[in-house]
Amino acid sequence: MEPKRIFKRKIYDRLLKWKQESNGNSALLIEGARRIGKSTIVKTFARNEYKSFILIDFTTCSQEVKNLFNDVSNLNYIFLRLQLAYDVQLVERKSLIVFDEVQFQPLARQAIKAFVEDHRYDYIETGSLISIRKNTENILIPSEEERVSMYPMDYEEFRWAMGDTATIPLLRSVWKYPQPLKEVHRKLMRDFRLYMLVGGMPQAVDAYLESNNFEVVDRAKRLILDLYDEDFRKIDPSGKAARIFAAIPAQLNSNASRYHISSVIPKARNEDYIELISEMEKSKTVNISHHCDDPNVGLGSTEDLEQYKMFVGDTGLFVTLAFRDKAFTENVIYERLLSDKLATNLGYLYENIVAQMLTASGNKLFYHSWPTESEKHNYEVDFLLSRGTKILPIEVKSSSYKTHVSLDAFCKKFSSRITNERYLIYTKDYAHEESVKYLPAYLAFFL
């Protein structure tokens, strides 16, 4: 079920840029998890920017339409059949054909090469699980395909949906010229926690705007989680991927320095699950942060594929997943989180939202942990970003505490490799002490 409202999304500008620059010489593939609004934005774009369009939804179209792509030797015949089937007249260089959920007909994706060479129309593909091996085996991936990732609504898009165009420009100026926001901070933090609770899935945002009731929002999110379970069974019919996903809140809550797969699937060994974890990551339903064994500019060169942390792609879904065993995530939990009175053991929500924001900004996620001198505990820096020739370390707190033992130890250990700045993300107002910048969580949007 599509949301009733059409939300403003930043990816629209990316579609416009592709249309102008490509001029029919490439197709655009939009990939992302289900229910993030891919089809809605493409339909809006098609209506606004083309004289006519045909959207072929491979989840619902007839077998007859699907079969058209088994043989693309006669394009005139295919275009004629499509126009008849959809009762749409295509106009040369002024029409768009959309392959929606193209993973359900991989041969249509392969046919993009022939369609683009023909140059009569423009083509956009959308899909989830698009890179999963079984959706690409035995087909030739066209080189004429540009790819773009789509994510849940970011914080700015969420504020737009709330009818607020003032907050983000204000925060942008604070980011540029840092200063404490004093009495405004409390409201900004409450607004941000609302984003954490509702999340960026258009259906959930729509449910919130329609009802102003967290129970209705929670129901919308549960339907999406059910869809994700279905998708995980397509990746892995044994159900292990679904179990790994369901255990994310418990794993983060354990405060361990890695995801312990053996505690979810008895006797499982990390090395046997590298491919499955990679396929879950490709599904865009989760964000994976890999351990970087030797933090340096090329963070990926020493990433440990067997040691990782896993986050839910959308923090609003994370909230519902954490309490999925209850019939409904009680309003009291939402109310407590909104008013910042939730037990500290739910601090991993802040780690999840930072992972989500960093991913949406195009950062690959890495972290680093190592034993303390006594070797009884570990130091851990939550996120490492590569900036020029240096590393930017980030620690996340769910509280107002300014302690940063791990951050200090990391900066001492790798002093020659880090930037002049380091960040501690927490719930209080902006502050700056020596080289540490204390960022309220809403400012992590700009990292």
C-alpha cells in the first residue's frame, strides 16, 4: 500500500541530472530496500518530466508482458505490444519506460543494452535485492546502466514532510559556525528523537502525519518488517538471514565488540556466513560496520570481514524490531523515548541512527576495538571516517556524559594518522574542549 502523500525526496534532483546528462545514452537503476519510495518517486518524475510513460511492475504484470523480454530481436513488436497492453502512446525521445522491481524479470535488465542502443525512449529500473547472486546469474549486466542507491528519508526529508523548512538551514549554519544553541537545543533534540521513533520509511511517516498516533505508526512498520522477512527468505530459504536480522537489537544491546553469530545460530562460524552477511548488506535492509584491524587512510584495506557490527537500515524500524515480541510497541516506550526518559540500555538506538546517517551521506562504515592495558575490557571507537590523508574518529553516547576514554586512547595510539578534530556525539548541547567536539546527535547529519 503506497502512502497517500507524495513526499519531496532529494533523489529527484539526481534523476533530473541523469536525464539531462545521459540524453538517452544510459538507463538508470535505482536500488534500495523495499518500501523506501522508489516506485513513488519514479512515477512522480515520469509524470512531471515526460510526455508519457509506461511503468511495468514485474511483481504484478501478466506473464505475457514478462515474456516479451525473452527475445528482444524485434523491438518494434515489443514497443507495440507494450503500448497496447498499457494503453499508452510512446513518443520518441519524450517517453519513459520504467522496469519496476526488475529483479523479478532479469532478462528485462539484460535487454537494457538493446533498448538504450535503440535510443527511442528513456529507461529507469528499480529493484530491491538487485545485486543478489540468483537475480544476476546467467544474465549479462548491461554496461549502459548507471546505478544509484536510495535510502529511507534522511533527517532533512523528514523535516520537509513535517512541513518544516527552517530547521536544517539553521543547523547547517551551526555546523559551519559552531556554537551552543542553549534553550533551542531541547526542542531540536525532541524533534530529532521523533525522527528516530518514526523513521524514514514513507509509509510510517504517512501514518504519523495521518494519525498522530504511535500505535498506527508501529503497525505500518510491522508490515514493512514482515516484507523484509519475506525478502530474507528469498536470500536464504533456511530462515537464518531472518534470524540474524531479528537479533540485531539484542546483539547491539550486549555491548560486545562484534556481532556474535554463534549466539543466534548455534555452532555457526563467522567464516561460513561471510557471503550471507554480504547479501544482507546488498539488500540495503541493514548497514554493516566492519572492524578495521589497522586504522589508516585506506580503511578498507585492513577490514575484517568476519568481525562486524550490524545495524538496521532504518532506525524507526529498529525501534519496532526491538519490541517485536510485544503485540504492540507500547505508546509508553515511544513517549519515554520522545521525552528522553528511556532506560540507558537503549542507547544503541543512537549508534544505529548515526550509522544510518553516515551511510546515507555516502560513508562506508568502519570501527576499531582493542584490549585495554589490563586486557579485561576493550577500548572501542564506534566509527572511523576517512578524510583526505587522515582518519576522523567518532564516539557515540546515548547520554549527556562527556567521558571519552576510548577516543582519547585511540588518538594517543594513532596520533599521526588522525585529523585535528574528533567527535563525541551525545544528547546535550554543542560544546568544544581542546580537540574534542561534542555534537548533539542531530548534527551528525552533516558528517
